[in-house]
Amino acid sequence: MKCWFLIFKLGDPKDAVRNGVRSLLRQILLVYPYTKVFVYVMDGLKSKNARQRTECLDELSYLIEKYDLTVCRQTSQPVALKEIARHISDRDNSVRNAALNCVVQAFFLAGEKIYKQIGQLNDKDLSMLDERIKRAKRQQQKPAETNNLSAKSSGQILQQDSIEIDEPSNGCDELPLPEE
């Protein structure tokens, strides 16, 4: 399957086209191996079009979030992460943010070993990455704390491991008999 044209269309100036391509890529993932789709999307990072690079990085973030770092199986993890981290120093702000989000997503899955895998970054890029990771950690902890507090204050059960059923029932004995 050749989806280079779809990857090319991720950089289209029209939102409707980009959204259509994104939904089509999601559907392709249902029938085509996600590791191969990852390789095609990685090839889209070589483009000169900043919007295409941004959308490809967003798609890579989605793939990493949904399928873990196993998406990098065909290209090794360090090679893929180095290529993604290389875009942190891009001059376009949206490309930088998308690259940072992608590396942060990988950080939440693999932890500190991400730093070793992305290789050398200049000090400015490394400080941007560290700051983004700290901010993402805070945002991740905030919703969890508010959910716990609201559940405790309302008296809800936070986690229920199993449900016990007293008597097996087929559900038919609960229906009223038809009147004739």
C-alpha cells in the first residue's frame, strides 16, 4: 500500500482535507499494520512544508499514544525518536510544539530512557523539553487529583473489582405475561 499521497495531503491548507485525511488514516489503521503506517508518516517529516511536518508529528503522537512505542518496530526506537527530536529545533513554532508533544508522549511511556534514545540536544532544546515534560506532568496530576477529590466528597466508590450476582437469570422471568 502506498499512502504517500495521503501523507502529502496532511500538509494541505484546507482544514476539511486535513481532517478527512486524518480520519482516513485512522481507518487504515484498522486494516493495515500500524508499524508500516508509522514508517510512512515518518517519511512525511522530510517535507519542506511546515504544516505537513506538524500534522505528521501530531499523527506520530497519536500512534505512540495508542500503540505504545512498539510502533517503532520497523525503524528502531532511537532512530525514530532522534528524528522526531530533531524537529524540536525547527524554526516553525507549530512544528516545535508538535515535536515536543510527541517526545513527551514517548516520555510518559518509557520514562527517563528517552533522553538516552534521543541523543544529544542543544541546551535550548533540552530546556524546552524539560519544561514541557514538567508542565505535562502537572497537568496529568491535576485531573487525577480533582477526580479523586470529587469522588471522595460525593461518597462514590473509586474502584470496584467485581460484581457478584446472587441468582443466575435469563431475564425472561421478569417480563409480564401477555394478556389475551
